[in-house]
Amino acid sequence: MKISDFKLERYFAQHEFTAKYLLSSSDSDGYEMNYILENASVDELVMWQNLKLGYTESEGNPALRESILQYYQLNTIENVVVATPGELNFISMNVLLDPTDHAITISPCYQSLSEVVKSIDCPLSFWKPKEDGWVFDTEDLEKLIQNNTKLIILNFPHNPTGSYLTRSQLDKIVDIARKHDLYIFSDEMYHKLIIDDLEELPPISDIYEKGISLWGTSKTFGLAGLRTGWLVSQDKSFLQKVVSFKDYLSICNSAPSEILTIMALNHLDKFLEPNLEKIKKNILVFQEFADQQELISSFVPPRAGSTSFVELAIEGTSLEFSNQLVEQAGIMTVPAEMFEYEGKYIRVGFGRANFPETLEVFADYLKDYK
Ligand SMILES: Cc1ncc(COP(=O)(O)O)c(C=O)c1O
């Protein structure tokens, strides 16, 4: 099997640790280790101190899988498998799809949600939103279904647009999938990052027998360094296949990360609330900035998640704009090309404390921009 470069991750690799300012990150600032330990209970600290650094169970530490279950309606740990988020996506597509199948994914998308499907030589269609408000229409989705369609890939809250579905839209998608007997892989990495006064969607695994939910610590929790994600599904035989595939990749998880993830899950609000507050504040700051800058031709504030896809009134391409911005002002932005999306967009990420300062530098740069 051959797979193309993950353009967005390669672009980050080039700039993330050298650019002075990051304006496009989808994660919030990482919490310090001490913060996790300060918020842990006595029992959790005992678990941490007594931790033995041998191999761990392939499916994930049973205590961790119990902690995960508190956020789902399913109630046995056989419904949960833990690995890194990217690994779980990679394995799921490989377990589910063959070249004779057809899949549908949303667009623009985090590249692995399309590229892994392509690497299997499985035909792929893209479900696109209306650009004026990034609204996805379920009727458009149904039109993409073919005789051999096997899988729908969702990602709400959506990276990069910040779009979200209503509960009735999600129910409609489940009805469509049930009618055509399709799996739904729902990338819920930004779960619970709800900005507008909106109803939080349930994980797909709570409401659909062929639904697979992916969540992890990177975005909602501000703990990307733990590299922990998990799949939850009612389909236990699918999850067993995921575990067998994992034997060829990481085999098992990092033992310390598993315990730290238990602490994070059991004290979710301590991690989620400060992130949400920061994201909401930064959106307001950006709205003011966008109102004053002619270069920003359209800004749709995110309804959920931590990012938005901002349209620019520029002559060249978004990639040229981003390259020039990072070279001349040290500000890293991710252009539309990294999402294989046409149009003059850059992603803006709201989860960083130095966001207002970064915007000041950006505003200075734009004064002389031609
Ligand atoms: C939609 C989506 N899914 C999955 C991931 C992967 O998460 P991680 O970086 O923790 O592997 C990301 C990361 O940006 C993402 O945006």
C-alpha cells in the first residue's frame, strides 16, 4: 500500500517549532504536567506512583476504558479501544474498506479522513457545505450514495470550518445510513467544544448500531502530548478487528499516558472550561480584527470546535500568502491547499493564549501588504 504525504502535518513539521507565532493551531495550549497531578484524586495519584512501565493491554487499560465510558451510554469496556487518534482512523478505514467499496467523507477535511481511504484505492465522494455559512445539507449527502457505498465519514465539530449539526440533522444522517446499511465513522475529536448556545450532539455510538465514535485528549482537553484517543462502538466485532490490526502498529499504549488520561477524563471540566473560555474570547477579538481588515473577505465565527476557515481577498494563492506571512512576520497559518480545498482560505485557530498578540503582529504586517 502507498500513501501520499499528509500535507497539513508536513506543513506543521516545517513551521510549528520555528515560527514565532501560530495562528492556525487546532489544539489549545497544552496544560502542564503539574496541572494534571494537582487536579488528580488521592486514588489516581496512588495509581500513578505505583505504575509499572511494562507492556499494557492492547485494547487499553481497563480502568481507562471504564473512565471513558462515563461519557457514553454503552456500558461495557468491550465497547472501547484506545490508541492514538491517527492510528485509530488509519486502522478503521483499513478494517472497513476494500477497493470494491465506496466511501463518502466531508470536505474540506483533516487530510487523513480522505487520504487513508484513497490509499486503499477505494472510490471516495466529498460532502461539501455551502460556503456562505458552512452549512452541510443532508440532502446533498444522500445524493452521493451509490450501490456499493459502505461508509460515511463525519467530523463535527468540524475542522477547519467550525460547522456543527443540529440534533435533527444528525438523526437524519443516521436514518440515511440505516436505510442503506452504512457504517458511520464519526471523528469527534472536538467533542464538547460548543461555542454557540447549541445542543451538544450525542456520540454516534450512542445512537447508531453501525456508528463508530473517535475522541481523544488533544483538542477538548488541551493534552495533545498524551497522544491518546479512543474508539467507542456498539459493534464489538469491528473493535476486535481494530485491536488485531493494532498489533502491527503500536501494539499497546503508553502506560503513563493512560493514567494521565484517566485523571483528565475524571476531571474534564478542569481542562475543558479554561479552553472554551479562551476560544470564545479569541473569537470576539478576531471578529473585531476582521471587521477592520479589508483583506478578510469573509469570517464565519465557529459554532463549535476551535477553528474557522477564513476567506481572504488576495490576488495569489492561499499557499503563497501563508508562505510569505511565515517568512516575513513569523506567523504560521495553514492555507486551504492543506485541506485539498479550492479557494482563498486560511484556517484560524482560537485556542492559544497569545492570540491577541499574534493578531497585533498580523495587523502590522497587513499595513504594508500588497
Ligand atoms: C478532525 C481531526 N481528527 C483527528 C485529528 C488527529 O488528532 P491527533 O493530532 O491527536 O492525532 C485531528 C488533529 O488535528 C483532527 O483535527
